[in-house]
Amino acid sequence: MAETRVLVQATDPLLAVGLSSYLAMHPDITVVEANDPDSFDVAVVGAEGFTAATIRMLRLTAVTAARPVVLVIPDIDDLQLITAVECGVVAILPRASVNQERLVRSVQAAEAGGGIMPPHLIGSLLEHFRRLQREVLLPNGLTLTGLTSREIEVLRLMADGLDTTEIAEEIRYSVRTVKTIIYGVMDRYELRSRSHAVAYAVRAGLI
């Protein structure tokens, strides 16, 4: 297994020492000190609470390195959770229950592109995105994918084998408008052709 380099930061020096010692005991993890984008794979941030100092630490890591973050914290509410996710946090561990096994598992999941959170936080996060989609995106014809509902419909019809004229007739738009929609998607995502656009949409789970 490849070595995982972990940067440990904490608002409490004793907490930093404790987290570092947990990680240092694992043979496939190396604890590093330099906050350099090329020096670590995952950041572990320990905090006594979701304070201004905690937010500054998270945002600095997000801006300078853009690496996944494991946050060890006593508790966190719904609004704080959204801020944490915006700062690159992919795993949250309650401080009272953290141990070496859970910390290492969270670090490995973060490096692999996954995440670990308590079930009630996952529910809160999903509800936030549902509310965002219901109250902000859908009324404006947008989706969480970055594509509009109109763009997704055109891609679906392209995947069904319809040509530009047939798509225009199906959704009652002009041929020129359909072409503009298709070329807009291709340009935004740097897609080479219409078939490439369909393949991208399928791989991304959009259609």
C-alpha cells in the first residue's frame, strides 16, 4: 500500500500531539509538518469547537492546498456543517469517540475520494441540497450538475438517437436554439463532438 502523507493541525497543541501519535503508529501513514500542497495528501484538523479560529484553519488549508480534510470536533450543527464541507471537509469524527482505528479509516477514505460522517450529519447535508434544489435551482431551471434542465433534456434526446431537427420538434424549440444548447454544453465541458457529449452525460449519471 502506498504511503499516505498527513498534515495534522489543531487549535489545541495537546490535541495535535494526540492525533499525530495515533497516525504515526500506522505503518502506511507519515505525519508531515509543512503546509505545502506537495507535501501531504490529507489534512487532519482537530478543534475544540467550530470557532472562528477553526474556520480560519480550514479555509487556509482549502486555499493553499485543496486537499481533503478530516475534521475532529466535539460537535457541529447544520449550518457549521455546510461551511465545513465548503472548506474541503469530507470526514467528521466526534472528538469524544475518536481512536486510532477510526482516525486511520477516515484518513484512508478521504485519500481514496470518499468520506465518513455520522448518519445524522449525512441526513442534514442531503436535506440542505434538496432544499437548495427545490428553492433555488429548480425555480431558475438549474440543477446540481451545473446543467440546466433544458440542457439535460436535449442530451437525453441526443442519446435516444434524435437529430437536431427531431429534438427541436420534440421540445418545441427552434433548430437554432437546439444547436446553441448543444454547442454551449460542448464548449463548457470541452467536449469534442455530440457523441462525446452524450458519453460524458452517461458517465456523469446525468441521463
